Amino acid sequence: MPKSKDVFTVAHRVSEADRVAANRHRGGILWFTGLSGAGKSTLAIELEKALFARRYQVYTLDGDNVRQGLNTDLGFSPADRTENIRRIGEVAALFAEAGFVVVTAFISPYRADRERIRARHPKYFNEVYINASLDVCEARDTKGLYRRARAGELKEFTGISAPYEPPAAAELEVRAGEKSIEACLADLLAFVERRLALK
Ligand SMILES: Nc1ncnc2c1ncn2[C@@H]1O[C@H](COP(=O)(O)OP(=O)(O)OP(=O)(O)O)[C@@H](O)[C@H]1O
Ligand SMILES: [Mg+2]
């Protein structure tokens, strides 16, 4: 809810249907969630490239890029994490309204935070579980963060010292712990074509 009561909605004269017709696809959010190292960034970037090549309007929102600008004022306390995800959800919805396929690549460990975005933007929100087990992610340890978390250097690290709440009913589950990157990408592309492309 806006703080002020004196907030008014402006009507556009480019309709959503106009944008869909021009783009040949609908706008939507692919909300990736999964453990650190599961493959969210890798698959988001590959998907963005593949969709762009297919003439989609597509953009990825990922980690530090957002914390360096929009969310510079936020840290990693539970309240700040929740606000971080809330703002990303609102930005993603604006992109979707503008006709884009938006891929977001944040751990977003709390089910309630994700469900809040779904409830606010049901038309656009697609939860995509990038599923790789803790064992697999820890063995990959691409950023060396699991080793540091096990050594006690990182507190509140998702999967080790902070919870990860897997989706209860994701629109798509990508088995990134077992399949190749190419096979995961194929699953994602098929989903986008099924959900968002004009028939
Ligand atoms: N099927 C797969 N899908 C995605 N990544 C894979 C797959 N198989 C192996 N990998 C490897 O796993 C690693 C995933 O790292 P990535 O940075 O994408 O994870 P992330 O989920 O974005 O983590 P973080 O939350 O820390 O940003 C990469 O090194 C990637 O090459
Ligand atoms: Mg990442």
C-alpha cells in the first residue's frame, strides 16, 4: 500500500495487447530459486542468450547488479533480505508489464517471500526451481563459499547455517544437479515457448 493516499494510476495508450502482438510473446517472470551453486546464474545467462537469439525481449536480474544500484541501502539481515526480494519482484513485474521475459536469479530461500510476489503478480509469476542437492552444490563450490561457511567464516549461509525452503509447487523444476547445462536449457526453452510464445 502506498504511504500517501494521493496516489493516482496513469493509463497507458500502448496496450498490453499491442506489446504482445509486436513482440510475438507475452511478458512474464521466470523466478529462479535454488541453493548457491545450483546453477541459477549459469542457466539464466544461457537462457537470456538463447531467447534473445529467438528475438525475445528478455532481461536477467541477478545478484550484485541489483545490490549495487537499486538496493545499495540493504544488507543481509532477514528484514533486508525480504525487502531485497520484494523490490526485485516489483521491478521484474514492471519489466513483464513492458513486455519482457524477465529471468531473476536469486537464492530467494524463503517461501513466504516468493509467495508474496506470486500473490501480487499472479499473471506474470512463474516459479522455477533450479534443483541441485546440497551435496552437489557443496562439491561444486564454485565460489568457495561452502568451504568458508563450514569453517564458520560465513554466518547465515543458506543450506549450512540458514534455511532453504524449496518450492511446494513450482511451475517448473529443472534438475540441474543431474542433467547437463544443455538439457536444462532445453527444458527452460520449452517452458517459455509453451507459456509465453504466441501460438
Ligand atoms: N546442469 C547444470 N546447470 C547449471 N550449472 C551447472 C550444471 N551442471 C554443472 N553446472 C555448474 O555449476 C555451477 C553453478 O554456478 P552458478 O554460479 O550458476 O550458481 P548460482 O545458483 O547462480 O549460485 P549463487 O546463488 O551463489 O549465485 C557452474 O560452475 C556451472 O558450470
Ligand atoms: Mg548466481
